[in-house]
Amino acid sequence: MKKIPYSIPPKDSPVTFDGRLALRIPEVAQALGVSETSVRRLINRGLLKPLRILRHVLIPTEQLTNLVGNTCTSNHVVGNANVPKATQPE
């Protein structure tokens, strides 16, 4: 599998994925460090909204930045989206 070149920028600038606007599901999985099945779960839960272009399913990189930013700045655990904040593990 091809590695995705990206770097961690300062907080005020967006993450760049080698100038690409969207990534395929395997690339998203690699960038997030999860399985393709987990990426598909995020899509099914509505946390990622894919673009279907011809036969390709693409995830805009802006959505990845928003997903990771929202997860890191709150106590919300993505995998336990229905669990109230008070009972989430720290």
C-alpha cells in the first residue's frame, strides 16, 4: 500500500495531503491509522460524507481535518458516539 505523504502543520493551518482534495477509503484508513472497515463505519454513522464520482468513493481531505480536529478538541469518543459525556472513559 502506498504511503500518504502529509505533515502535521501548526494549529492554525490545515493538514495537507500532498495537494490532494480527496482520498480513497484505503488512503483514509492509512491516514487515520484504522481499518477500511472502520472508515466505512464512520461513513455509515454520518461522520464522514463521501463523494461518489463514477465508480470511486472519495473522502474530501477537509472532512478528515474536521473529524480529527473535532475528536481532539472535545471529550467525544468517535467509536462511542451514543455514550453520554459523563460516562465516557478518559
